[in-house]
Amino acid sequence: MGTSFAANLSPHETGLGAWSEENFVNAIKKGKHQGIDNERQIMPPMPWQEMNVWPDEDIKAIFAYLKTIPSINNVVPANMPPAGV
């Protein structure tokens, strides 16, 4: 699996700042990075496979909440494939 890093879920531009509600719902429902269809899959340990069955209203409520938390400037490194790959 390699190494993955926790996403910045704050409303800062280095986190969810540029995301739309639609992007967030797509990310959870489809497991696509940044909620964009032609992007890579979201990496473990994000449990999107368990969350994708949640009602859209619940996912939208989480997004609305995340937009209210303090904004933190934190650029997250890209995931790293396993050694030797």
C-alpha cells in the first residue's frame, strides 16, 4: 500500500477551501481524490467504502461542519508507493 498521509480537512486553501459540496459528496460516494471522476482513488486509511452508503444529507452536513472549523495552512505530501515499485 505504501505510505499515505491524512488530508487537511480544514477550510484552508491547502485543505477543503476550494472544494464544492458536490466534490466532497463525490469523493465520499465514489472514492475519487478531490471528488473528481478522472482522479486517482482515495488512499487508505480513509474509510470511504464504509461512508459511501451514508445519505447525501449526512455527507453534506459533515462538509458544512468542516467549513466551520479553524482554517489551517498544511500542505499534505502526496502518497508514496511501496518501496521497489
